[in-house]
Amino acid sequence: MDSQDVQADLKEILCTKEQIQERIEELAAQIDKDYEGRDLLIVGVLKGAVMVMADLARALHSHVTMDWMAVSSYGSGTQSSGVVRIIKDLETDLMGKHVLIVEDIIDSGLTLSWLKANLESRGPASVEIFTMFRKPEAAKVEIDVKYVGKDIPNEFVVGYGLDYAEKYRNLGFVGSLAPHVYA
């Protein structure tokens, strides 16, 4: 899908495919440097992180292992329920490993804060966070994010793994969704 396929559904494009790829390359170079000589496990948070996880893994020049986790705090609505559930847990033992959580976006930070604490309780050597997008205005908790692709406005965004009602994930860019779509 491209912007012409969903033009009527978007308010504006916030980050093009080219901008996303350029930023991932920059962050991958920093990650390669930061973890040089160490084994790194990258943990993608399903479903949104699929696109960024794949692109990040391909951009890295060092060996990494990968695992996936799915957590939910939304239930059936668009507002967090405040209760985090593990839907799919890791298959990898984290004991002594360097872990990099890979997220598509950080809004309130509540779920990610819980997830980081959960993974830290499993005995890893380190746990850091990578997010492609972050909404600083939406933050409800302070969370240390080592790698940030881009800060964006506190708007409803879709594309590059981000969805509305399971649609728009396959857009190669990120745009703000027009209010008439979700109102």
C-alpha cells in the first residue's frame, strides 16, 4: 500500500519510508558500536514492531538473536485498561543476556515500563529500549529509552506496523489518521 491507496484516510504524512530507513541505519550503527563484542538478543513487541524489528535486524552488522513477545493492556477499546497481560511470552532464557526491547511506538509508556521491569526480573545482563517513534506529550511515566527513531506529535498515527482496527500496518510510511476514520 502507498499513500494514494489511503489518501482520504490521512491527515498528513509524518515520516516517509526513506526517512524511516535512514534513521534505522543510523541507529543500527550505534547499536553495533554499543554492543560490540557482546551477544545481543532483540525482543520485538508484537504486533506493531514486526516492520521495525525486521528492518533493524537487517541493518545490523553484528549477529543477533531474536525473540518475540506479545502483551496487551488495551482490551477491546482504544484506552489502556491498566492491566497488562502476557499473550505470548519469550522462548529464550534471559539469564546473563544483553536484551534490547524493540517497539514501534511509545505513547503513555505504562505497558513498556511494566514490560521492562518484567524482563529485568529474569536476570539479564542488561535491558535497553529501542523505539521507532515516541510521543513525548502522551507520556504518563518516565521511561529511559536508549534509542529513539523520531519524536512525533500526540496524534493517532498509522503505518509501518502501527494500526487502527488491524488496518494500515502495511503502509511503508507513518501518517496521522484523519479523525473521521476513528470518530
